[in-house]
Amino acid sequence: MNNSKKIQELNAELNIVYRYLRKLGVSHEDAEDIVQESAYRFLLYYDSIDISKTRSWLIRVALNFHHDQYRKLKREELDLNHEQIALLSKDLPEEIILQKEQRSEVQKVLLKLKPQYREMILLKYQWDLKYEEISKLLEMSIGMVKTNLFRARKQFVKYYRRNNNE
């Protein structure tokens, strides 16, 4: 395979990583930075990466880098896409405010979860991935995916109830 073909394939994979990060609510600028860092690390460790697992490796590196940056900055992310959709809808202002508050509550609860649990919930319920797809992406058995999702849901419900009782 020639170099231009390899570069095109890497760019295609990086575009998928970028779209995934944006779907998670990462800002355009941050997603670009994370993808750039992932590409840099891919080029550094290219020799030790199984080519058939390039996408999952890139996503894992991107998520780890994102989590590291998030912990360092301790900032709250906003999902502007949902806000824009709500403003374009024909809902009453009260309904828009209620939807925004509910999304905010869910976001706060998600941020309290372990990063692995948060990721599992987002993959399953925001991205609508099947257990098999999550298993391949995270390189773990389907049984482990189901177990971790069960634990993640249980922890989410616990934190959500605790938030609403405060």
C-alpha cells in the first residue's frame, strides 16, 4: 500500500474520531485538538499498533486525552447542538427550559460517573451501539460490556436519585 493511500485511510479514521467527539458534546476546537494529539500519538506508536484495531486505538487515545484534559481544566461542557434544536422547535418556552434543565441534570450525573461508565452509557444510549459494537470498540468481551453497562446504569440511577433528593 502506498503512502497516500495510508494517509487517506488515517484521515478517514480521524474524521470518525472527530465526529464521535462532537457527538459526545466536545467543542469543535477541543475536538480538533484532541484529534491532532491522537494523530501525533498514532504516528509515534505506529509500529506497535495492530492495523485492524486502528479505529478503536484512536478512539481510546482520544477519549483518554479528553478525560485527562477535562480533569485538568475541571470545566463543564455544554452541548450546544441540543440547545439549538430546542430553540428551533415549536415547544413552549416552559418546555424548552424544562428540557434544558433535564439535560443539565443528566449531564451533571454523567460527570459524576467513572469515565469508563460514562463512556459505556454514551456509547449505548447516545450512539445507539449494539453490545457487539461496543465490545469491538473497547476491546472487551460482550459479557464484560453487559456487566459494565449494568453497573453504569445502577450507578447512574443512584446518583440521579441522590441529585433529585437534594
